[in-house]
Amino acid sequence: MASKELQKKTKEWMQLERKTLAQRKEADAYYDLNLMNLIEEDFVKRNSKLLKEKVHHLVVSVGTSYEPVVLNISLMKPEKILFLYTETSHTTLNKIVEYCKLKPTDYEKKQVSEVDPIDIYREIKNAYLAWNRPDRMYIDFTGGTKAMSAACALAGAMVDVQMVYVATDDYLVDFRKPNPGSEKLVYVENPLSVFGELETEKAIELFHEYNFAGAAEKIDLIKENIPNPNKRQELTFIHLLSLAYGCWDSLDFAGAYKSMNELCRQLDRDGRNFASNILVQKYDVLNRQKKYLEILSQIDELIRKKKQRDILNDKDMIIALMFSMGMNAMTRQEQEKYDMATLLMYRLLEMIEQRRLSRYSLFVSDMDYDNVKPDLSLTPELKNASSSEKIRYMRREVHEIRKKIFGERASDYLPNPVSLLDGFILLSALKDPIIYREGAERINLLKKMRSMVYLRNNSIFAHGLGPVALADYERFRDFVLFMFRCLCQVEMVPYEEYNTAFRWILPGEAGE
């Protein structure tokens, strides 16, 4: 509510304004001498509580009215001012300097075009750089032409500084001024925060397309230009998840663990402030993924030390690696890259074979049959058998199985290294529960595996020249996942629990 004295002086000024031109000049003088100081005092009193911080640098566009500029200078008391004026507003600038009693060291002035925004962009950029990119730089675009105001706002958005203007909800059209006492300071949010939301949606779309690297790159560009600190933190969560999944998808387990560990650390620290965020709600799953990645991150060191067998013999490690391979295959499926998905599923099937053979001290690249260690609970007839007797047993069993698959011309040769199908034939000979079945069912399963291997071999990524059809891929996938479930059952691995833990969490899912 304006003071009684301000209301009285306003009424007297209006009476003068309504009279002849000579008296209107008298009204303007009256306004300057009797009203302006009261308006300024009233404005500072009402708006000082709105100031968020000490304003160090202020850029002002100068129009034909000096009042709004004076009000913000009086309120903010900036240490340095840049006035952007035009040929027609030079007089107004002089009036501002005189009224505010500014010294030459307090301000700079740059003449700009009324209609060409490039001048304003250039001068604001130069000031921003000359002032060493200040954190507390404000732009007041109340004055000047519409083009000048728009240019100031755009430039302010680009360098991400605070924009303000003096507004009123009671403009006196006849007097071409706000009703004295109605002026108020208004903060303008950076419009890039709105565009940032649109760009964030595009990044989330990339994430949902499993383009984790693209999502991470886009979010990294967006998040530093978002004024809202809470939104910026949520984008940091997604950025870290994008980095983690991008590395994981590329089998860079050490890189994935590093980013996932940092994500979990930040979720643990700040999660209570973002209860509705999907990543906060899925913290337990992410934390489990971190633990699996920590295990997987040890693989590089084991390979460097040429201890690949340790990977096969470490149940937690090899199972986590298998689920990672399956997850990657399903991702390629979602992207309709069926040849690559088939290749990854084939590799999963190979790992299943390698893992089971390792239980008998057999390794596909170096099959030391002399030192095979059969499970005597499955093949009690090999108890106390010598190495040569074990080999003869395996030859005999392998030959019988091959005859039923390939016909009478099958050999009893024990291969070294071993192919995928031969590896499962050996497992069947050793009566491994993942493949061994009573009667004809065992042979039928091996025959089905042979047809599945044939399907993979016709992929362009193997020996074929054409792409894998969706129906063929789905047949192969279903068979591999069946074998994977068999492995998990044999090794007492909770398949569904692991399958849930190894599923990508997508920002934007229900619950965010």
C-alpha cells in the first residue's frame, strides 16, 4: 500500500498531466522533483526482501524512461553497471547517471542499434568476459525497444545470468507510467530451463533406445545449464546411470562399476530429497547391480594375469558374466539387431558349456583328458579308474552318442580344442545333469542343439552371408534361455532373482 504522501503527490501530478502541453511539462518536472524520490523510497522498501543476493554486476538496457532503471539501481546498488543505450536514449542515460549520482568509475556505456540484436549480444558477451564470467551478474531489460529487451533476454539466457525487470499491474495508459507505488521487481527464469526439459526428454528417449552413450553425452551438455539445483541433481543421477550402463553394455565392467558406485553413493546421500525419482525407488536393485559389477570388474585383472580358468571356477563371477551376456543379447533384440543378438546368445551357450566342463577339470581350449575328474555320483563305474580307462570310457560314450546323432560313420575322436556341440556331447557322456536325460530325450536335446548351432552358423556374423530372421532368432534364443535355466537349476542359482537384478532400469518408467 502506497503511503499517504505518495498518494497525495500522485493525485497532484495527474491533475497537471491532464492540462495543456505547457502544464504537462510542468507535470513532468513536478514528477521528477516531488514524486520520484518517494517512488524510489517506496520501491526499495517493498522490494528489498525480494533480493536473493548481493548484485555485483548489472547490465541495463536504456529506453526513454529513466524511472525503472533508477529503481533497480537504487535497490540493487551494483558495484559495476553496463548501460546499453541508443541514439534516442542518450538523454535518458544522462538523466539516470545524474539522478543516481554515479561516478565515471561506476559504469560503462555502449551505444547499440535499436533494431539489430547482434550489437547487444556482442556487448553483453564482452562485458561477461571482461568481468571474468561473474556468478552474480544481472540483466535488467525493462527499458529500451522490444528488440532490445528480447536481445537482452536471449543473451542473458545464453550466458545463464539472472534476468530481471520492473513490472506493474496498474499501468496508467493516459500518463504512460505505472501508478506510483505499484512498481515491483520481477525475476525471470532462464528459458533454457524449459528447453532443457525438452532436451532431457530427448536424452531419455535415447536411453530407452539403449543408446546409453548418446544419452550420457546429451545429459552432460544439458545439466550444467539447468538453473534448478534439484533438477540438475536428478540429471546427474541419470548421467551416471547412462555412463554405467554404456560401459556395462560394452563389457567394460571396471568403468561400469566406477560410475555405478558413484551413482549409489549420491543416491544414498541425496535420495531422501527425491523420493518420487525412479532411481531412488530402485536403489536396492541398483545397489545389487553395483555389487555384481564389482565382481565383474575383477575379470580384466584375471585375464591380464592369464587366469581365465579362475573366472570359470568362480561361481559368482561366471554367473554374473552369463547374465550380463544375456542382458546384452536382449538389448540387441530390442534394437532389432537379431544377428548380433544371436551371436551374444551363442556366446552365452558357450559359457554354459565352459562352466560345466570346468567342473570336470576340462577347458575347451586345452582339453587335458588325462586329468579329467568325473563326478563319481553320476558315473560310479569310473571309481578307481585309471586315466586311460577314463579316456576309453569317454570315447565309447561319445561314439555311441555321435552314432545316434550323425549315423554309423561317427568317430570316437576326443577333440582338442572342443567345439560347442562336441562339448555338450562330452558333458552328456559324463552324465552332466545340464544335458543328460534318460533314453531318447538326451539325444533329442543334442539333435536340437545341433540344429540351433546350424542356425547360428548361417548368421552373417558366423559363416553365412545373410541376416538372421526374427523367427529363427526367437527359436535360438528360447533354446539358449532354456539351457541357461537348466544351468541355474543345477547350480542352485535363483534365476528370476538374478534376471530382475540384471534388467536395465529406465528413467521415465512408472513411478518417477
